[in-house]
Amino acid sequence: MPPRNRSAVAETDADRWHPARLIPTSGIRGQDEQEKRATSSLLAVMGAVGEFGRGLLDAVGAPRGRISAFAEVQLKDPDGRVSIPDGAVVVERGRTRWRCLVEVKTGTVPLTSEQVSRYLDLARQHGFDAVLTISNQITASPKDSPVDVDRRKVGGRVSLYHLSWWRVLTEAIVQHRHHGVADPDQAWILGELIAYLDHEASGASGFQDMGDRWVGVRNAAANGTLRAADPEAREVAERWEQFVEYLCLGLGQDLGRDVRSVHPRKQTRAARLDALVRSLAEQGTMGAALRVPDAVGAIGVEADLRTRRVTTSVEVEAPREGRPLTRVNWMLRQLKAAPGDLRVDVRFANARETTSQLLGEAREYPQRLLSPADPKRVPRSFRLALSRPMGTKRGKGERSFVRETREQTIGFYRDLVQDLRGWQPSAPKLPREPKEVPESPQPSPPPFSAPEREAGEAVDPSRATM
């Protein structure tokens, strides 16, 4: 038998081998080991890769300086009982020294109010500046905690912050892929952390699903039997808010920009949840808005549990000059590649009425988007909306609500919103200067006659024709 080609054998075998990783996911036995490995890996890379560590700590009020990180620190309370938080971070800059306790959860294990409250007390007793919690629970801001604690324990000397694993992964990806890491060895280390956190076995895979109450609430909303007082409605509302932040961070990973959900400035998290629960009970809908920097408008996402459809939308300000039909055609020209079932709604200045057409019909009959009461009424804005069937399954797989809605939102931005341009007024024009007309030359006087030349007399024009 002829010998086998050694290089071909090596290539075939290598395709089946697992690459060696700085932080391996193999061999994790149980949730405790998963939590310890994730904590130690994250804290070590925060200290080793300065750009990444500062990016995370900027969000939790730490000064910029040299980062030191420690795992499983032991602290005693006044009664002598020893507590072991998962880690601690120390930032030093000159004489400034900022210290923070870190508590971590992985997988589906949630943070508890009792444990967070105890660590706040320990932080105050031992002179720490903050407590940072990390889990798969996603919040709108690092200042929002997924657990309720006594407000008297937060603020003053000790602050409470929270980062989701999805936000941690987003910061790592944005720093690695978009901002860049100056040192190539540090860039490789950050890449290894991304590979670890992105693996399902790490327990840091971000948003999981809409929860075990999702199907029941979805069906009750569709039947009109859901009530605002039902605790299940609030659980789904909390999951929706986490899902919206999951969408923002996912877009941020792809764009390298800070994508945020839009909320009224003074509205608290509790007030937002109350409004979501009322909307679920009364209309069967959950809505949100995502702001992408420099995009023409915020992306609206609305899930209608009664019709089982998800609508993504964007509102574009109409031009402030030109005839009404000219302004409509300005919008339609930007939608040449958009699907025909995109809905175009037009709002008018100083009027409650609106017009609405599917894009396929609006392309053929743009005048139908004008005000039927007064065709000379100028459009104020255009709302572009795309509706698709809602995924109904609970998890993140095929035909699930999470997967289908995420794909629709990202696709709506990629295929439509990112190419839209807002109206720009024409530059002011200077009046054109009149053209200079060259003066006609004056006619020369008639020449002297011979007798006059001899006499030296000028010719009198008044007698020239006599």
C-alpha cells in the first residue's frame, strides 16, 4: 500500500482539532467553577489590557489610572463573620485610590437583594468606594441595579453599579474590532477573552429568552384577559426591557458606536415598567426606541401580542421648502430599494389627519399621500414602518421571539435606515452682480476741409450742413 500524504493527513486532522485557548471552556464542572473562571478571566484582562479596563470602569465612576484586580477577597464584618466577594478592583492615580468590590453571577443564576445589601455594608465598613455586580441580567444603565436594595445603603460614600455580561462582551468587541488595542499582545489577550465569553459554556452568553411566563402572558394578552395587576405581566415587562438593551448592545457590537434606548429623561425604571405593564394589559403591545448615533431617526420596535406581529419603524422629518408633492417625492426617491410592503405614513403641519399608503402604491400614485382635505397642506414628517410575523417560541432558536425580532431590527437598520439622509436646506445665495457693459466709443469729429485747414479755423458743427 502506498504511503499516505502526510501533509494531507495533518490538514484533515487539524480541521477536527480544537484550537488551544488562553482561557479554555472545556473542563468546567458546575456553576461555581463557571463563575470563578469567568470572574478571574475578566478581572485579569481588565488589568492587562488598559484600554478595555478603562472602558468598563469609566462607566462606573472610577478614575483613570493603574488597574489592579483581585479574586475572592476575604472581608470580616463587625461580628467576625467572613464574607468572600468574588473579586475587587483597585485604581490608583497619584494620591487617588479608588476601590470596588465585585460580585459575579453566571448562567441563569440571579443576583439577590440580601447578598448585594451585605456587600454594600461590607464596602462601607472597609472603606470601599463602590460595589459592582455582574450577571446576565441586562439593565439600561450601569447605574440601574436589577435588584432592589435599601436606598439608604446606596449613595454617599458607597455607590452601586451593575454590568451585564452582554455589556462586558460588547465593550470588549468594540474595543478590539473598532477602536483597536495598541499593543498586539494585549489585542490577542482581549481576543481570547471575547472567544471565551462568547462560548455558551462560559455562562456569559447574554440575554437568554423571554422567561417561563412568556407564553402565558402572550396568550392572555391576545385573549384580552391580561390585567395590569398580574405579576406575570411585570416579569415579561422586565424581560422586554432587558431584551431592548440586548438589541442596543448587539447593534453597538456591529457598528462600533454607543447605541442606546430612548426614555423620557426623568422617568425612573419603575415608572417605565409600570407603563409597559399598562400597555400590555390595555393594548397588548410593548414598544421601545433605539437611538443610533448620526442616524436619521430613532428605530421604533413594537411587539403586538394580539396580532402576533412586530413592527419596526423610523420617523423622518420632511423638507421645509418646496411644494407638498415635491416633499413627498423627496422621501420616495430615497426608498427605491425598499420593499413594496413598507408603509409610508405622512403627518401634516397644524393638523391631526394623516395619510398612509404601502410603498408599492405610493410609488405609482404619490399624490395619494397628500392631505385629502387640503392638497396644499405641507407634510411635517414621514413615518416608515415594516411589519412582520412575530416569532412565538420562548428561547433563542429558530422561530423564537428573540431571534426573529433581533433579525428584523438589525435588518431594518441595515437595509433602510442607515442609507436614509435627512433634509438639508439650500445654502443662502448672494445676489448676482450685474454684468458690466462696455461703453460705446464717442464718434470722432468730422475732419477739417482744405480751406479751413489753410485758414486754421475749426469747423462749426452747427454750420456743417448749411
